[in-house]
Amino acid sequence: MRHRSLATVARCATVVALVTTPVLLAAPMAGAAEARTTTAGTAPQADFNKDGFADVAVSAPTGEAGGKAKAGYVAVVYGSASGANTAHRQVISQATEGVPGDPAASARFGSRTVARDLDGDGYTDLAVQTGGSPAITVLWGSANGLSGGTRLPAGDGDAFGTSIIAGGDFNGDGQADLVDQVNVRDSEDNETAGLRVRFGPFTRDGAAAGSATVDTGKIDRPTSLTAGDITGDGKDDLVSTHAFEEMSEPSLFWKGEANGLARTPVSLVHAAAATMGDVDKDGRADLIVRTVPGNVVENLPYDHGTVKVLYGTASGPSATRTTVIDQNTAGVPGVNEDGDQFGASLSAGDVNGDGYADVAVGIPDEDLDSVKDAGSVVQLYGGPSGLSGTGAQAFTQDTAGVPGAAEAGDHFGAAVRLGDSDTDADGKADLSAGAPGEDGAYTSSGAAWVLRGRADGLTTDGIVSFGPSGLGAPAADAALGSDFPH
């Protein structure tokens, strides 16, 4: 189908080639940033070398590592005064010295990552999930960036579960915690899903300060976990999305408590993706989700996509104060069309530095005229009344100043990351967007783009883009840009 022209705020373009010549890893750049204030609920800045500039970690879960197909790797591009600097980068897999384990075919190291300071030393660390296994590896931050790693000890439930992970401070002690999904057995040996919170700080041998398992009372596994302080009490809360076979199930709100997470959750709207950010600046994180049409998961690929905001209250996400946004909403570029999947990926952060969280909306199956599934990203902005289409921007690979060209199956926007991702330390979050279907030297090698935030919104001025070849990484079927840290 032919799309209405996607409006965008055009600005000058300093274009970085999509594929660049590999260069040696540079030393960390010196820089001093003031203490940062993050809007409620948004993910904290990933600064692995603690130089004050946010770093970009991007997953290539089907990339080759150690000669093993689809073993997976994670690439890190470090921030600098001029933004993301591809000359200062790392490519990390289980073939990297100091990383536990060995590369294995189809292991998909880096399928999901969480960036938090897990040991409390001031350097951000990266927790890495390996495919559908329960294995979690922590890569430790240092003055030289990520260095070495630790495999977190397995628990009794790990043998039955996978490892969907999220990070937050669920007991409000100022230390970063990790939550993952395990399956547990009750006294009658029935298997049920459980959420395990591992309380920080962690040590380099993988030990956590403590742990607690919450029985979700569900046979099906959570499909995503999203953390943020919705109630404004200083403790992060958790929202889990759920599905069983072809049907979705209500999302669940788990309130953060002194002992971790509440044992009794509150049911919410059916959702397929979620993020959190304080879009109305009231001190409470708001929950932003992509809803499931007819509560049928199998309908998602054919859905135009709808985003719903549930505003934060002292007791959790509001059931009455909500906002619904799609591409037919006033001010939002584009138009609703079947299969676009508006909201397939979501991330919140303050792009223009006004204190209101803004929301990046990935539309990976957006058609651009006759180019199928090229993909796009719409940037929505928060304000006193919350999230709206006012001032919204849209970016594709056909947008002036964006490197590359829109091609069928690129799926630009399949993953997005805002959070507190200020790669140039100017006080405004920068947007990372992935296109895992991008064809570089090889089919589906993937690519990522970093657009910088400004007072008037995202800009293509100083945009950075890179594929595996530009990082000196394996490119064949790597699907770089499949995910960013949560």
C-alpha cells in the first residue's frame, strides 16, 4: 500500500557512511559530565567507562563468533563530545578473552541485554542473555570499557525456564537489581512460572546480596519485563506481559517493596511491548504499551499498531487516565495501514531536555510506497498533558540526512533505545535505532543509527550509522540492531 508522506523536521546532515573502514580500538575519551537527573522510569545511562558520555550497546544475536554460526555477539560504540564514536568500539562474544563459556552454534549471545551498575563501583555493567537459555553473563565496566565477565550462578528453577531479564532497584536501597523468569515447582510438583529478583550489589564471582522468587501463578512464561517507578515511592515496579499459544493474557503490575516485589499483582491491558517514562513530569513513571488486537497474538503481524499510555499513580498504572495514539492521531506522521506494527518497539527518554519523557515508537513493517517492510521510527513528545502527537517526527532511511536507503525487509525501527542515552553529554537523550534486516556486504547483516537529541527534537545533524563491517565484526546474517539494553 502507498503511504502518506512521512513528515520529519529536516535539519542539516553530517552523514557518516553506513559501512566504514575498520580502525583500531581507541583509548577512552576524557570527559566530565555533571551529575545526571533521569526522568522517572527511564533506563539509566549506559556509561561503561564512566567518562560522562553514554555508550551504545547493540546486539547481533545471529552473528558468527568463534567460527560458530548464530553464536551471537554484542557491539559497543563509545560516546564522546561529538556523539557516538565508531573509532572507539568493542565487539564482545563468548570467544572474547575473559568472557565465560564458549561460542556455540545458535546460542544467540546478546539476545537481550540490561545495562546497570550491578556492583556499585560507578561503572555501568552489561548483563547479557544467551538465547532462550537461563544463562546470564555479566560483562563488567571499567576505565577501559567492558572487560571480563562472570556467569551468574544458576538456581533450582533455571532448568525449567528461560531468562527474560530486566534491571531496576526494586527494594529502593540504591543498588541495581536483576529480575529474570524461572519456573518453580510447588509442593505437589506442579510447574509454575516465577519471577526471581537478585538483589544488588553483585560481586565479581556472581554472588548477589540476596534473592527472592515470586510465584506468578501462571503456566505460560512472560514475554517481556519492564521496570520503572510508577508509584513514585523510590522503588522500581515491574510490568510483565504474557501470552499462551496464540492468545495474549493480561499484563501484570508488580509493585516494588522493601522485600522485592509484591506477591499479588494487578492485571492490566493485554500488551505486546512496553516501556516506562514520566511523560507528564509528575514524578511518577507512566506505562506505555503496544496493545494486542483482539487479544490474539497471531493478529500482531497484520495489525496497524496502537500505543496506549497508562499514567502513573500512587497505586500503580491508572485504569481511567489513559491516552491512545496511532498513526491516525493528529500530528503523528503517516497513516494506519494493516501490518505496519506501530509500537512493535518502544523506548522512553528526554530527547529535548525539557524534563518530560518522550517516546520513540518503532514501526518495523512500515511500507514506504512500494518498498515493503522498510520500517520507520516516530518520535512522540511528552508535555503537561502527557504524551501526544504534537510535534511528532518521523525518520526512515529515505529521510534527508539519514545514511542508507530504504529497502524491502530492512525493518528499520525493529529496536529503539532512548533512556538516558546522551552520547554527547549535552543533557538530551539520543535515539538509537536498529534495522536487523539491513543488507550490507551480506544479507541481513543489520545496522544501527544514532540520532542526537536537541532542544527542538531529534536531528540528523551529526547522525552516526554503522554496520558490522564498519566495526570489524562478522557480518553474514548477523542481524545487528536486533536489540539495545533495557
